[in-house]
Amino acid sequence: MTPRSTVAAAQVPDWVAAEMPPGYQTRLAEIERLAAELREMDAIGRVLYQTGEPLHEGVRALFGALKCEGEPTPEAPWSLAVKLDGSRRLLVYVPGNGMPLQKASEALTHAFQLVQVAGDRDRVVIVANNDPEAPPAQRPDPVRPDAMQVLQRMGVNVATTGALVGLWRLSFSDPQRVRTLLDRLHAQDGGAFVASARG
């Protein structure tokens, strides 16, 4: 069922609502509110199966939903600077394809460039969305072992889109726990980030 506002708003005069039975405007407002919430959730859910620019925008929307402001990094406009608080940032790079990261991957070059421009309170994070056609639990490791060794030496963390969506889901029931996990992501000095409701 499509809300009136998305399809027929131009065809229904504004005065019609006043002619309708009691409760019509309340129901219409509720439908529109639910439709807006669904659009926001869909936008975040897309990070599980998108690549390229749509994935980049989805990751930015996801961090926004976690109450973290994200904007292009001035020194590296192809990345995203996510503010955790007044001084701490995650410098996020989202690879454009859905392939596992290898030692020769462009993502490692970009990660190294971000490490070069990172400040003392920054942490570089690669957001991986490998094998986006498969459910997150069925995907192989997003980083080959030799590439992970390089990233660990650089102090670069790798978070999967599945892990980030898990944080977003957790934010509905335990936003304080999500903040703790984001702090842990920032504090971790390289390697795979595993988000856990307990850990």
C-alpha cells in the first residue's frame, strides 16, 4: 500500500482532508511517518548488498543513524571522517567493489594514505562489503591473511557492513552499548573488528 503523499499528492486537493471522517488525518500522518521510517531503514539496509557510491552513501547514513556525524575527509575526499566526539574520529574508507581485500588491493593503498594524514586521535577503518549477494553470515573473510598482516602493522581496522548493521540494530535497544563498541573500534590498534552485544 503506497501512502497518498508519495503517489497521488498532486492529484488530491489539500481541502479533501477536511472533508474526510474523524481520524483520517491522524491515520494519514501515521502512514506517512511509518513510510519515512521504512525509507530510512531501507537506506541503511542497502549497505549489506550495495557497492560503489551507493554503499559509501549508505555507510554515511548508517553512522548518522548512530548519532555520529560523517563528512568527506578534507585531506582525502574519497574517504569519510566520522566524529565520535570533539576530538576523536574514524577515518573510513569504503572499497568500491565487493571483492575480498588482497595485499595488492587499492584499498590498502588508500588506507596507507589515510594513516599518513591521520591525527593522534584518529583511527583508520576499512568498511568491507565482500560477496554482497550472500547473507552476511555466509560470507568468507573480507581480507586475505597477507593483507590483514599489512593492515595490522599499519594499525588499520576492518569492519564488515554486517557488523555495522548489527551495531545499528543494537542501537534500538541499547544505544549506550553501541557507544561502547564504537569506542572499542576506535581504540583497537589494527585488525578485524568483531562487534558483539556482550564483548
